[in-house]
Amino acid sequence: MKKLDFNKILDNRKSALDKRKNELEDLKPILKISKPIEFTISDIAKTVNARKKGEKVGVSQLNFLENIKGSVVYIYEIVDNEIKQELLIKLAAFRSADNKDEDGNDLRRSTAKLPTSAKDNDTNILYVGSVKEYVHSRTRQHLGFGHPHTFSLQLKYWADPNWKFRFYYLEIVNKDITTDIEAALSVELNPLIGKREI
């Protein structure tokens, strides 16, 4: 390996972070979150046609997302806080190695991380995520229409049909700072499930 100049490496990193800091500062006055869009698990379609305009997501209230092409940070919120403990129990059971059908086939799908601290978390925010393009595709995965090994919420496989959620989104002009905004919102909103970034 070549000799490393850590002063130069760290100065370059600092310059990149300073640039992102300035870009975040410029966003403050223009960043805006959508109005809440409510849906229940029973609103999720049985199947989805990812090629048919107006039906690419799997919930009619969210099908408009196919028109958003750029970076998005999104939030899923639980409408009724009373379901929170049951939700955590159902998700844990779905993620369990014991989740098998009568023939012993594994029924699990890759789901977002469930921290051990979730049961003590008083938030009603379920999940905060981001995508650099095609939010409709990522939303379809969260609803449960993605590949079984793609980490997402996989809602239709374990959530009760009567549970209601709110979906919010923020369009981000600069793709390079999307994860910075996601991380800041995750710290502020402390979602029940998913990764944590500082």
C-alpha cells in the first residue's frame, strides 16, 4: 500500500463536509414536508402492476409518487398509538426464525431493523427513510411488493388490515445531502424501527 498522507486525507474530507454543511444551510428556508397521506393496510392492493401508469405503488393514495423522480426523504407514522405494542409483537414474530408454514418453509422476508429499545420508545413515528430516485419503487417495497430479500417494512405480510398509517415526504433537490436530512430527521423523530445515523 502506498504511504498515506492523513493530513491531506482529513483536510479533503473536512472540505467535503463543509460543502455539505453549506448546502444544508441553503435548504433551511425552502425545505417543506407534504401534508399527511393516510392509508390502511387493507388499502394495499392484492397485486401491483409496476408497469401500468397510476398503479405502480400498490395503494391508490400513493400512486402519484410515480411522478416524483428525484430524491425524497419519507416518513411513516402510526395514526393510533394504541396499536404500537401489538405492532412490535407482530413484527418481531414475523422476523422470528419460528415464522414457518405448516410444511416448515421459512415465511420471513427482510424487514427493517427492530431495535431492542423499541418497546420503550414513546414515538408514533414508525420509520424514516430516503431514496435518491424513484420513491414509488421504494414505497412499493415497503408495502410488501418487493423482493423478499430487499430490506423494507414489508407491511402487507405482517400488519393488521385495520391499522392506519400516515405517509409524509420531502423532495430534496440535491441528492448528495439526502442521507444527511434523513439522519437529522431520524434523530429528531426517533422512529420505532429502522437504522440510526448520527
